Amino acid sequence: MGIRYLKKYAALEDIVTVEDAQALFDWLKQQAKPAVNLSKCVHVHAAVLQVLLMVKPQVQGDVPQPWLAQALSAATPQH
């Protein structure tokens, strides 16, 4: 499914591929308070992870993969 862009956050769902990285970056940079929800995310491409680590959006909901939660918790504000 990829990414759904909602009013207050981007919902990363299922498998988020390298093709989604640039659009996610552009969308996050346009937001006053960038936020993402990864609760339904199964896999993120390394390029998407780099975007998240660079922009540091607020992470909403639980991150299902422990390795991803750990990587993001060191770099992004949690909600």
C-alpha cells in the first residue's frame, strides 16, 4: 500500500519502497509539524528510514518492528 497522506500525519502502511522516499521527504518538509504513523508498517526501505532520520517527524502510534522502533527512538520525538 505504501503511504497515505492525511491532514495531520503520513500513514506508512505495509511495505514502503524506495519510490516513496522522495514524496515522503517533500511532504514532511511542507508540514508545520511533520508526523508519521508506522503502526501498520511491515517494512521500510533504507531510503525511507534515512528520510525519517533526517527530518525527525513526530512518531505516532506503536512501531511494530523492534529494530525500527529502536532506530527511530534515538532520533525522533515520540508521541
